[in-house]
Amino acid sequence: MTGPLQSRLFQVGLAGLGLGGALALFVALQSLLPVPTATTTADRIALAAAALLPALAVLAAMLLVQMGLRFTTGTLDPTAGGDSRALTINRRAIADTVEQLAVFAPSLLAAAAAAADLSGVLALALVFAAGCLVFWAGYALDPLARTPGMAASGGAALAAMVWAASVWAARF
């Protein structure tokens, strides 16, 4: 028997909701946030590094929850095979977030280093962080409910990578 979350069509709808929400949030943030000014490459990279802090805060919260779960359940040895469902799900959420950060962070830094207009750096970084948070919350509810957050953060990572490639390609 399959539930509504397991329907492929429903998952596609959730992904569309995540991507649409990410785009709407990006447009809103880009119009609300101040346009950063950075004249040197070092200033641009520093701005992008600072913009990554919200996503890193989400990852740090995930790690703190994982440590708290280990401490409160007494499951201190992850290799012993006694992890609860909550520990397993949170560990997967952490791994997925680190994997997406491995694409997003260098892409955002590369884009910011070469872009003439930095207005999207802060907005894109906040969209990525929000996507990671929605992904984590969805994963905690049900592994299949992570789709909107995965789509939002994955879309932000892909956008950063395409942005970086385009600004660097334009330089050559």
C-alpha cells in the first residue's frame, strides 16, 4: 500500500512547491536586502563567506541535535548499530546538507569573486539556508516530506553553480 507522500506525482508537486517557494523568496529578498558594495575581489569573497553563515548555522543546529540525541539516548557509539530512527534520519539530513554545501559554498564564492553585481549573493545564500531548514524539518516529519526543502536548496546550489560558470565564462 502506498501513501500520498509516496505518489510520484505528489513528489513532483512538492518539488515544484519547493522550487517556486525558493524563487519567490529569492525575488523578495533581493528587493528587500541592501545591495552590498565590495570593490575588491577579497571584499567580494568575504561577503560571500559571511553570506554562508546562515546555512552553516542550520548545519550546526543539526549537529547539536544529533549530539543531544546521542547523549540523551545513551547511544554514544554510532558503529554499534543501536541508532534510533531519529538518529538515523538526522544523520542522513546532516550528510545531505554537507553534500549540498560542497556544491553551493564554492559556487557562491566563485560567483561573488567575479560578478559585477552582488545583489543576489545574500538573497541566494538565505534561500539556500531556508531550503536546508525546510529540508531538515521535512525529513524529521517523514523522509519523503523532505522534497520541498531538497528542491529549494538543490535549486539554489544549481543556480549558484550556473551563476559562477557564467560570470567566469564571460571573463574569458
